[in-house]
Amino acid sequence: MSLSVLDMSVSLDGYIADPDDFLGGDDGERLHKWADAKGESGQPAGQLLDEMRAAGAVLAGRRTAELMDHWGGDHNGLPIFVPSHRPPGPAARWGYPLVTYVTDGIESAMAQAKAAAGDRDVQVRGAYTGQRALEAGVLDEVRIHLIPVLLGRGRRLFDVLPSEIELEIVRVIDTPEATHIRYRVRR
């Protein structure tokens, strides 16, 4: 059965990016350095990356998709679904056949992504889209890579939620670079 999973690296003070959309640190990648640390398969970071790579589709917010140039038209070969109220720009419309803009809501975008993923997971990308998926009741899990850094400013992961949302801890993996926490959304 396919799960929808919001998978995000976040600073201890709740930020996913600095005010300029970089991921912190001098090189702009501080929040993702955990993925480079002993990332070979069989090691904790490698196992987590293998789980992410096993996804069958991606649901990404428009802002995230555009900042990443739609990952060049596919996310490691996966189809990308983008919920949006506006039509896509030229690159996504004509140059990226695996990118689908969905204009009839987050529920429809998630249903299409899950259908494309089959029995594999849907990776959800972007804070706003993650919040809307939680609000709509279509997000199954939240996987947080908690980075031991305080960014102090920027873009927060959970800025605006409609109500309290209960989560159940499924797994915790501690590494020197991050604490990786997997939560199930309680319904």
C-alpha cells in the first residue's frame, strides 16, 4: 500500500531554509549534510536515502518545484505532481513530460501521485504542500531529519496549521549528523 510521506530536513529551531531559500551554512547546504555523511547503503544515512529513493512518485509544491527547476523534468526518474491554481510555466508545460500540474486541489494531486506510485511511497516536497496535505487528511507520515543547528531565521516547516495534529513516533535513528524521526499521522 502506498504511503504519502513528507520528508524534510529541519533545524532545531524549526527552519527548512534561510530567508534566501538556501539550506543554511556557508555553502547553503547545511541542512542536507547528513545525507553526505557515510551515506553508503547499510549505514543509517544510506538506509534513509535508500528509503527515499524507493518512492514511486513525488508531490511537490509549486514554489519548491520551480526553485528546483522541476528537478530537470523528473525526480530521479519519478513523475512529479504539482498542485497549483495557475498553469505551469513553459519548461514544465512542454519540456518536462513527467511533470503534471494539478489544478483541482491537493486531494486530486495526491490521488494521482498515489496512482502513479503504485505500491511505492509518494514523497511530498515543500512545507506549504505538506501543511495543506495534513489539513486535507491525505498525508500519512512525516519524516524529520532534525539537524543540530540553530538557523535563527528563514522559512519554517510548520508555520500555519489549521488545528492540533497528533503524530505517533514510528522510529528514531540517531546519527552524529542528525536525529531522524519517523512519525505516523494519527487519524
